[in-house]
Amino acid sequence: MRDLPFPVRDANASHGSDNLGDLPEWDLSDLYTGDDAPELTADLEWLEQECAAFAADYEGKLADLDAAGLLICVQRNERINQVAGRVMSYAGLRYYQLTTDAERAQFMSNCQEAITNFTTPLVFFTLELNRLEDDVLTTAFAENAELARYEPVFRRIRAMKPHQLSDELEKFLHDLGVVGDAWERLFDETIAGLTFEMEGEDLNIEATLNYLTEQDRSKREAASRELARVFQENIKIFSRVHNTAAKEKEVIDRWRNMPSAQTGRHLSNDVEPEVVEALRDAVVAAYPKLSHRYYELKRKWLGLDRMQVWDRNAPLPMEDTKTVDWPTARKMVMDAYTAFDPRMGELAEPFFDKGWIDAAVKPGKAPGAFAHPTVTNVHPYVMLNYLGKPRDVMTLAHELGHGVHQVLAADQGEMLSSTPLTLAETASVFGEMLTFRKMLDNAETQEQRKILLAGKVEDMINTVVRQIAFYDFECKLHSARREGELTPDDINALWMSVQAESLGEAFDFMEGYETFWAYIPHFVHSPFYVYAYAFGDGLVNALYAVYASGAEGFEDKYFDMLKAGGSKHHKELLAPFGLDASDPKFWDKGLSMISEMIDELEAMEG
């Protein structure tokens, strides 16, 4: 069953703006009409019975099945995943709409516990699959083409074979999972419940973070200091959550004989460790020609001797501060999508018209933005916190890209549709790039072009440089936690060790900035998730270069890639475009696109 993704972008939603037009809200009735819907009750009852029946029919017997029998077994397992996924999608999305509501939190927790209890007897399935000999599966795939379609699922399951524990221990860990989830919920509820005082108003974190993109420098500074104050007040809770989550991971990794803290993420991403390290090394080596060079330019534009952390996301002095209302944002993104290929526009249209987007900032709503695929027989839902910033338009383009990808991949079915994180960012970042290029083509003046280019470079630095710095922080955190409990000061020091390196000489760091690791959700929800953004950005930059070169049949190849979902390895997916992520030079292609944009910005200064 898929995890519900937590908001994934740097928080850039706004603290308040009117006249944005009619912002859409989710209609969750395509999942269930309510938490007391008879269909939901029926699905939970079916799950309980089917999980028990599945265990009775197959436990200890997988090795005896012929190809046709194994196919039926896999399809029954897939159906269980689908029904459980539907229940948890509904419970999770409803909770994220109002995280401060105790009843919604309780309902989600109860659903999670029920499904964990029902599915514990199914732990045997992957364990027994991994005990089958390779030649048994090879023969079964040769005999049954429909079963062979699931080969990528078997391959990914069997990648865990060296790290598998006894049946009893695997069941124990499965049951214990709800405890780890409780620490994640403590983090979510603490973040959602934080109150920051700005201009005499009590605000949530999303609204306060948005002040960091204000034109008025004194407001940016005030927001930074207020964030630091509140993070410091709560630092013991955040430190406890991180210590516990990292320790839990260390224990499980040790029992599983994982060679590193990152190995589990690489396995789930279906990516080789050396590919990730090549990406990491390429980005770190490029810090001077990317972030260091860009922020030096920005320092001059802002007329500052030294940059402070509250200047990192500052708008440029020449930037237009007017907000973009919802109908305009919709048109900008839809025009870009349709210009690439009318099919893409057709796939995106229902999101706006059928209650598949929840756009407004509301009290208690989860921060950030995400696209959740739910299950393959329903449709994805997109969450935004939209307040009309140009970056919010890019976030809409990004999440809509995820949504289109998820719709296209749904035909693969529940077990093959879900894309590894490294490839999951492809359509979203490509959607952003299409929207950006469309806006760049429509720029009427050199000044407008400069603003758009600078905005895109900033986004790419946030996606590539910042996320690799996050990855390095996590590597250091998990490594240090293996040696013992970390104090808040220990974690603060690790955070600062990667910040100066990635941002460069232009910056000074205010007292209190050392606590800003505390609010990043990925560190708690999905350790080492963050490199997927840099992976996706680098991949899309290389992909876009192929598209921009006028490569024949690009659109059809692109749609085929998205339709493949998780059924193919990154090497196989990129081959039609003449790209290979395992080639160390591959990452330089993507990074050089960012560097060339900075070249153009520097030339404008000349």
C-alpha cells in the first residue's frame, strides 16, 4: 500500500490575499461520501475477511503454485492493496484538509490500525516470494505472459531478499509500524499547531514562511526571527522526534544488515547507490558555479554588502508584486500544457472542474502542496496552498504534472503504477519547465525576461542545491545518531555545516537559523527522500534539452514513459531519448542548463 505523501515543496504559500477568484475544494465523494458511508464500512469488512482468506489459502503454499495459480494470488493481493489504499487515501486526505480536528485525526488513526491488523497475516507473501528460486519464477514468467507483466514488482520485492528477517520478526515490525507513524503524527500536529505573531496577527507556519518572499526586507527579517523564536521554544520536541525516528531506523537497518542508512531508500527508489552518489558529487562540485555565483548576483541586485538568510527567497527589486488570480494561473498552466501536446491539456482539465484540487489556504490545513495518486480505479487529488505568488503558479504546474503522470500510469494497475521517487518528479518538473518556457517566450521586455530567468534559477537552486544540502544533512544526522543520542545543539551544528557550504560566501547567518531543520517534513516522514528532487530536476533538464533540440517523436515517447509508471527501470525509460542516468556526465548536462541561465543573467549585467 502506498504511503500518503506529505507536502513536498519548499513552503512558499502566502499569508493572505483576496481577489484570487473561486478557489476549488476537494470533492472526496469519489472515494467515499463520508466517514460513515456504508461503502467504507463494507470495504473494511471485506478487507478483514479477504486478508484472513488470503492467508488461509496461500500461507506456506506459494512454492506449490503453478504459473496460473501464482497469477491469481498476485491479483488477489493487488485487490487487497487497492481497497486498503482507497480507505487510507480517504482518511488521509480528509485529515490533511483539517489536521487540527481531533475527530479526523482519530478516524485516520483508527483506519490505519484496523488495516495494519488486517494485513499483518499477509506479511508471509513477500517473505515466501523471496524464498522461491530464481529459475522457478523464470519458468513461471515464460509460461504465463500476464504473470510476466508483474516481473518488475517481483524484482523490486526480491531486491530486499538479503535484508529479510524471519517471518515472526517481519510480522512484529509490521505491527510496530503504527508506533513509528505516531511520531510522524506528533511532528505533523506540532507543526500545524505552531503559532507565529506577525504584525499583531497570529499566523500558522505556512503564512509566516511566506513573509520570507516579501519585498519589505524588515518583514522578511521579522518573520525569520519569529520562526527562529518559535522553533527554539519547541526544539526539544523536534529533537526528540528526530532522535527517535533516526534510532528506530538504525535498529531496523542493523537487523536487516543494511550497509548504510540510505540503502533502504535507494532500494525503494530502484536506483543504484553509485548513481545517487554521482548526482550528489556533481551537485556539490557545482555549488560555486550555481548557488555561490547566483547569490553573488542577487546580493548586487538587492544592493547589499552581505546577504542574510532572510534574503535568500527575497523577490528582486524589479519584480512585479501583483498577485496572479486563480483563473489566470489556470490559463497559464493549461496553455503551456496544451501547447506541448493537446492530450496533456485534456488530461489536466478534470482536475480543475471535478473537485480534484484543494487550493485555498485555510486554518488547520496541512502546509505545502502534493499530488496524491489515491488508487488506480479512482483518480489523483492535488493539494495546494494558493495565494497568487508567481511561485504558486509554478507549484500548480508542478503538482498538475504529478496528477497527469498518475492518471496515465493508472492503467498499469495498483502494483505497477507507482513510480519510484527518482522518476516520480519527472512529469511535475517537466510541467514546470513547460510553463516557465511559455512565460519566457511571452516576455515583452528584457526586464521581464530577467525576472523570469532569476525566478527559475532560484527554484532550481532550491530543488537541486538545497535538496542535496538536505541530503548531506540527513546523511550526517543518521551517521551521528548511530554513535548516540543527539542534543538539539548537535543537530543544529550538523545543519549549519551544510548550509554555509551550499549557499556560499555571500551569506551571513543570523542567530537562530541553526534551528531551521526543525520544520522540514521529509526528514521525519521519508528519510533521504530529498535527493529525488535533484534527481528529477537533473533528469528533466536533460530531457528538455532533447525536446528543445526538436527530437522527432518526442511527445509520443514522453507519454509512453509516463504511462509506464513503475513497470520499467530508469535505464529502460530513458533509453528512447538517448539518455543514461548511470553515466556520470549525465548530471553535468542538467546542471549546465542552470549554469547557462546564470550566464545569461550575468551577461545582462554587463
